[in-house]
Amino acid sequence: MKKLLKYISPLAPDDSGACSVLYEMGGITVICDAGGCAGNVCGFDEPRWFEKRSALFSAGLRDMDAILGRDDLLVKKLAKITQQIDAPFTAIVGTPVPAVIATDLKAIERMAMKKTALPCIALGTDGTGLYDHGEEMAYYRLFEMFATEKLDVKKGKLGVIGATPLNTGETDSVRIKETLDKSGFEKIVCFGMDSSLEEVIKASECERLLVIAPSGIKAAKLMNERFGTPFDAGYPDDSRGVLLPGDDAVKCTCGLKGSRVLIIHQQFYANALREKYERLAGCDVTVGSFFMMDKDYMREGDIRFRDEDDLAKAAASGKYDIICADKRFSRVLKGFDIKHFPLQHFAVSGTLNRDI
Amino acid sequence: MRDAYYITARELAENGCEHLPEELDSSKHMIYSSPATLDFNSPGAKGFGVKRAGLVIPESVMLLIAPGCCGRNTALLSDLGYDERFFYLCLDDTDIVTGRYVNKIPEACKELLEELDYTPSVIMLCVTCVDALLGTDMERVCRACYELTGVKAAPAYMYALTREKRLPPMGLVRKSIYSLLEAQKRRSNECNILGFFSALDDKNELYSLLSSAGIKKIHEIGRCKTFEEYKELSRANFSIVLNSEARAAAQDMQERLGIPFIELTRMYRLDKIHNQYRLLGQAIGASLDDSAYYESAKKKIDDFKARYGAVTFAVGESLNADSFELSLALCEYGFRVAEIYGTVGERNFVFVKKLAEISPDTRIYSNLSPTMMNYTPAKEIQAAIGADACYYHSGIAGAAFNSEAQVFGYRGAEVLFDELSEAIDKKGGVS
């Protein structure tokens, strides 16, 4: 049966992705839920929750709020918070509750702006989509709303879009910047990771943009159209061809020589690892993902998995000797005549690079 | 930026329960998912939330029927060995609007059973806010699943939307987990302990006291290893309810199985504990001699005070106690409670009033207030009690006092002061 998961637990949802992008922007983010979704975000999908403070709240909806559609109460509560916490904007993140009762998030956005006199972004996530979908929405709306001024381009400034724990397994930008330092850029900004809304406002200063996950492409295209800022899609990779520290599958190519490999991760990470395996070990590599696969960066034969059955079919196809994928997939891959190299992805297992 | 909101015990008592300040009323403000109190937010998050609680029935499996976001944190339970007992029917956006998935649930049950090399005792069908809003008739769905598979199904309602209702999710799930019991001949020398999903700690005096009253077998769901053991719960002569969230389950057992129940409260004031055991004895027709336990607990507290002095505490709510009753007990023992992070309601306002008499300046915070983002720890506090208080006061001695092995009665007081002594000694004494 489609959508019946027997071996894996659900992957990071869209509301988590939206919150991940907004987390360090300095705004007030309200998850429009009864509490459970906020618990999932703060307690699981947002590892920075225990390291960096963020004004992230649950709307604390109750059944009568949903039944009676008390949008005015939500806006009133939001306005109250803006008097308690200084913030340059507010954001409302959708969940299954507003989706079921068909809340008009656009209307709430307008009501909130009027009531608080602050910009507001309402994101129509509903908890059924995947994290990258929520990230894409959040990046796009942020750049659309705030990166409006054309500033002088600063030579040597690189803007990175897509740096979230869900994409990278990192909770800060240190390792990303360390790796990119060797690429010749003098100033590197990871939007939303160790940087706030201020950098989004100044985004047109960037000489180039590097998009490290498909969720950032739409925002990068907007910047390209608006300011002519060129962008590349890729993943931080230093001159030695070593990607950000990861599992054994990343650190070492021993035993891979000439193998047929299937790499499963977010597309741009997997693409970068593919290039490394091809270059260093002469592997025949296919990329697969449960998340967005941008056609412009796909090769023929790359796979977009819809559910765990698709992965089982790929494992049974006989096309691969090795599958590099998160340890959480081990129960799906068990019993097939293939080697499983663990390759952590926070959006799958919630494992950070530092925890390996 | 506003400082964390608090109100003193005196002010709160003077205002009365019906005039709680907005910051202490979670329906009047956004909810801060403080790292200290994450388990508030999700009925499925930490410890025994609805999901884990639903699987307390031996040999059961769970099908979570929900959008992916509701099951995301279930990965946390993998480390506890639940991987092979969880299945998910993920809903898409059309599903949650039309409710079309409801008809697929029996088929999903059939398919998951094919994956198992054993027949589970029950399939727990865990549903979320989506079904709360759609009004899904889960009793009917459970019957349809049983008709198709021959395996019983029971609902586990993870309805965060109904958290403040008369029967909240954690009350409903307690009712569900005892719902598979069937009437059988009762035995006069057996009883149940209801209230927790894990068992009382082995040294709890309640076991000895009941034994002295002639009870030969005490059933607790947390000790059941097999479904056969679970079924024995319905032969108890009576049940003792140690947590009010299990009251609905006990009432259901009384109506369906004829098992009456007695409700006790977890307290930390020794005289109240003694009085409660006296009343329990009267109810079951036995005289319970708790003097040795009373003396032992009293000595433990006296020794602690002699060693560390009149310590100033911060008391949280992520712990095995009612924050206000425990704070009252500590003040009555001669300690000081400077701050409480708790949820005030009708149920515990009586303790607030008493606390206001002996410790009027105690500051009361709500963990859920957005202003807690700006909380800064007060220097006067020497030790913290509760996982949340320990989070706020990470630099000083702290006892989380929230173990899964449940404490009760005198034993609870002893464990608390043991944990506090250990924590203080680890820090080299009180600051």
C-alpha cells in the first residue's frame, strides 16, 4: 500500500523545514498548531533549540479555536508577543490543523501586519509535505519580501542558501565556511545559519550565490532575476575533494573501486559525493533522493523515491553493489545482496555530523 | 524585551484561582516550547506520551495514522527498541481534507500483519488532531479492522487539541490500554495499581503495606511481560489509582469488569501520606502500620537538613510530583522555595494558598509563557528540583527527579532527598 511505512519512520516534514530557515532570522515564528507540531520541531528537527535561542512559539490552538475559526484570537496573541519580544518581522507556519479547517493564512498574514505593524510571512505548510518543500517556501518568501534593495556588489562576498541542519547535519556555519574558505571568497554568509535577517536584506551585495540544496534554488533564481546575481548549485568541497565530514562512506573511498553505487541524500550533497566517487574510485554512481530532485541537476537514471517500496525495488534491481544511505534505511535494505554504507542525513534520522 | 513574568504566591492567592494572570493561563498566550518543558508540547514526545503509552500492552503494535509531521519524533523511541512495533499510514493533503484514508485503515492493518512473524495482541490505531477535527468514529474503524484481520484494534487518541478537556489524551490512552481486559472471576487477594505506564520502584512501601493486608498479588501494567499477564489485571478485587489521569480507566473497569477503585494522591508531606494510608486501610478493611516508613523518611529529611542547612530551592514541573504540593512540603520542613515553574489550576490552588501563608514571596513562573525566553536564573537558588528547573539552573546542584520507575508515598520523599544529596555532593556542597 502506498504511503504505508513499515520499516522507516516519517521523514522531516515541511513545517520543520520552514522553521529551520526562519530559526536564526530574528523574527517571531508561530507554529499554527495545538502544540504537538512545535514539540516535534523543537524537540527533534531543530537541534539548535538547545544551543541558540529563537522566538519560536506554538499557537496553542484548542479544539474550539479550530471549530470556531478564531483567527482574531491568534492575531491578538501574536500582537501580544510583539510587545514582549523585539523582532523585525513575524512568521506563521501552517500545520495539519489549519489545513483541515481551511484557514486563510493569507488573510491572517494581512491581519497580523495591520495589528503589529510588522512584516508578516504566512507559510502554507501542512505537515504532509517534506522539509525541503517548507524550506523552499520560507527562503523564497524571505528573499521576496526583504531582499528588495539593490546594493553595490561586494567583490569576494559569497552567499550560501540552503545551510540548515536538515540539509547539512551542522548546527553552525563553521565547517561550511572552513571548506569554502579555500574557494577564494573573502566573505562568506550562510543565510539563516549564524546570520540574521540583516544579511537577507543585504543579499544583493553578494558577488555570487552558492545553493547547497534544491530548496534554495527558487530563491536564488529570484535573486538572479531581481539583481542579476549569478548562482551555482553544489556542495562545499575543498581542493582535496573532501566533503564536509560525514560517515565512512564520505571519508574514505577504499573498497569502492569500480563499484556500482547508489547514493541517497539531498540531491546536491549526493551529486557532490557522486563526483568524488567517480573521480577517486571510478565508480558508476546513481543519485537517489526521497526529497526534491531538480531536473536541471539530475542525470539520466537518477531516482526520486516516493516511498520505502521504491527503495526496496532499487535494492532488488541488481543494479547496485553498494547503497550509501542513512542508517535509518537499514531495515528496508536488510536481506538484499548489497552493501549498505551509512551516510547520515539529519532530515532522515536526526543525526548530526558531530554525533557520528 | 520583557523579563520573564512571575507572580508571588501571596499575590496569586489573593487574586484567587478564578483571576489567574494571563501569563499563567496558556489559552491567553502563545506557548513557548521551552527546552525545559518540551514534553508538554507533544503528547507523543518524551517519556510516556500517547504513542509509547499505547504500546505498553504486551505484544502490541501501533499504526500511526497521520501526516508525517505527527510521527516524526517517533525516531526518538527507536533507541528504546520500538522500531519493529511502529507502522505509519502517512496522510497527504487530499487525505486530511476529504478523510478518504479512513477506508484504507483496515487494509493497512492487514498488510502490516503480513510483515510480522507473530500475531500481535492488539493493533493500536493512533490518530491525531486531523481525526479530532474530522470526527472520525474510531470505534467503528477498530471494528472494521478486527473484522478484516481477526486481530483486535484499539484507538489511541493523540489529540493535542483537546489537552485541556475533561478527558485529555493521556487520560484517554489510559482508558484504551485497559480496554482489552475481559471479565473473569475475581480473586479477593489480588489488586491493581493504576496510574503509571511503568511500575513503582521495587522498594516502594505500598507493596509491603498491601502484602501486610493480605494482598498476595499486585498487578501493574508496567510489569506485564506477556499478554497473558496483562489479562490477569481483570481478576483483581480492587484497583488503586495513583494518578488522576487514570480515573476514567478505573471507572471503565468498574463498570465493565466490576472492579471498584480507590484513588490516592502522590504527596510529599509525611503527615498527609500517613493519613492517606490510614484511610486506605479503612477502605480495604485492614490496619496498615506505616510507622517504620514514616520514621525512616523523617530521618532522611532531618539528616539532609542537618547536613546542608535550610537550602533554597527552585522547583519545576517536569518531575514526579505536583510542583506546588512538593514546594509546600519543602517549606513545611524548613527549607526555602524561591521559585516554582508550574501550571496553576483548580486542582492545586489549595497548595498555592497554603504556600502563600508560609512562603508568600515564592515567585511563580509559567514555563509556557513566551517571556520565559528571557528568564535569567536568580542567584539565591542553591539547588534545583525537576528536569525543567535543572535546565534553568544548569550551574548548580540539581535533581531531575523524573525517573520512569515511579515513586510514591514515603519512598518518594526518600528518593528525592537521596537524589538531592547526591547532586549537592557532586557539586561539592551547596553554593
